[in-house]
Amino acid sequence: MHKGLRVVVVSGPDGSSDRDLTDPIQVIRVGVPYRASMGFWSRIYSFIRYVIAAWWTTIWIRPRLIYASSTPLTVGLVALCTLRPFIFEVRDLWPQAPIELKALQNPILIRLAHWLAKVSYRNAQAVVVLSPPMANVIRPHNKRMVIVPNFAMPYSRIQLEQAIKDRNQSVYDRTRQGHDKPYLLFYGGAIGPANGIPKLLEICRQLSNTPDCRWQLVLAPESGRTLSSDLQEAIKIGKILLLDYLDQAALQAYLRTVNAMLVSFDDYPSLQTTSPNKLFLGLSVGLPMVMACQGWHTDMVVASRAGYWFQPSNFMAEGGPSVNQNLAQYLKTIENPTCNATNSQAAWELSQSFSTEKAQLTISNLILDILGKR
């Protein structure tokens, strides 16, 4: 029970169907496999299987209210077919994103996807979006809009100070051990068509070819993702450090040893509206951010002095000389412990606006309002 409500989560990870009770939330797994490494039609088939399994499961639960979180867009179909009131959470602008990335090219499927998106928006009791630009796109279809970006639990001030000490100690230890790249620039997001792989390679080139640059690019890709041949070659010759997949506990521990976090997306309009969870995780632990993308998130980071926008030289740059300075020059600046601590403090302060507690309270109040319990 949550504030007098019974909460049931219908999910679809790999494995056989099972029913686990995790007090106070019941989790029902419908056992539909899905991996980011799947091909387009395999993912479509997985989405269809999930729609059918989730719909069948949900109609037997008979919920008073459904909280449908998309992607994929087909989650909206589950909510619509159950004929129950629902809140529609939009985590990515579908179908705009797959259309721009040319993952969705069939004109019939494109029309169906646009139709499903509009029907889901218009029939929802409310729409939750992850960024202001998303709200601007969807607001014409539903006026009851709540913006809740991704979030993380910020460090306490004591934890932040300890993390800064740990990172400085990590640099000292790596230098003492003879590493010529004692500073670590960490990228822990997905590695796919949306993430601008050429940008990652350009950043790697900048780091490798700049004299006295003491930074190493570290990748920790999601499990199951096949790396491009160019990335594999950069890893093979030591230009990029590759880590095995990190679970949440291992990731939290590793972030106490890195010195900045990288966020990268390709240059598509829909991707400028995203709300990457790794950004908010990095802010919450006080990491200076390096943004290899454009959008509301980059504007926010730069304005708060929590990080820097790097536009690789082989991409069209905008924003004037103050934006288009050399990445290595910025990283050289935050090698200074005082500068790094200043950036870390700014990142941590920005994270206070995106705490887990605030996000949960916003969504909880919305649910209770719709159910008439406030």
C-alpha cells in the first residue's frame, strides 16, 4: 500500500513469467524478452507481445488508475485497451525519434505511430513529460501537463566533500602508479545510433592528440550492446578504456574515482528534448559535466556552471567563441583541484532541483488528485 493505495507494476523482462511480491509493491513480470541489441523487427515483435501480455494481465487486476510509462509508444495501447483512466508518461518523443534516426521508415507504420501518440495524449487524464521542450510538443493535445525530469538522490554535503577527496586521491594513486592519464572522463550511457559515436571518437582524438592532456575516456556501455568497429579499434590500441557492465552499486562506487562525466547525443531535434538519467546521476554525486550534445539539458548545465558544452570540430558548431573552445583546454582547467571542486559544487547544487524526493512527491500528488484523494 502507498498512501492507502495498492500498487502493482506490470513489467516484461527476460525470463519466465512469475509473480513476485515486494512489499508494498507487487511486481508482475510477463516474461517478454527485450534487448537494445535486437533488430528493428525483433523489437516490434517484442513490443506487440508485451502489449498483449500486459493487457491480459491488467484487465484481471482491474486498476482504478493506470500509470503508463513510454517508451515504447505501444504502452499507450495497453492503457487505452483496458478502458481505465490512465496517466501517460512520455520519456522520449516517439515516433519523432525513430523517424529522425531512420529506424522507422515504413509510411504506414509512421502514420499509425503518430495516430497512437495523439490518441494516447488526448485520452490520458494527465501527461507526465521529462523536459520543457517535450511539454511544448504535447501540450496542444492535453492541457494537464506535469514536467518531471529524470532524477537521482543527491549526496549530502558531507558525502560530496568526501567524494571530492576520494577523486583527488584516485588521481594521486594513478599518478604514483605511473599512469600517464590519471584523470578519467566517464561515459556510462547507451552506445547506439542516437548517441553520436563519431563524437565519442572525436573526443578520444582530442584527448589523444593534445600534448600534456592527462585525461582518459572511459566507456561503460549497457549490457548486450555490440560496439562499432571504430570504437573497438580505439579500445584495442588503448585510446579508450572499456569497463564491463556496472550494476548500480558498482557504478556508485566507481563514480567516486572519476573526475568528470560525459553526455553524448547525435544532432537530431528530438534528442535535444531528452532527459538522460546519467546526467542527473552525475550531478547528484557532484561530477563536472561535459555535454557533447545540444538541448535544454546542455543549456541548463552551462548556465549553472556545472559543466561545459563541447562541440567536436567535425560537427557544425553554434554559440560563438565562448562555447567553441577546445575540450582539452577545459579539462586542463579542472585538473586544478580548486576548479574541479568549484565545478563539483555547482553540479551538486543543480542536482537539488532534481532530487528523487521532489519527483516522487510531484507524481504522488498528481495521482492522488486524479483519484480524488486530496
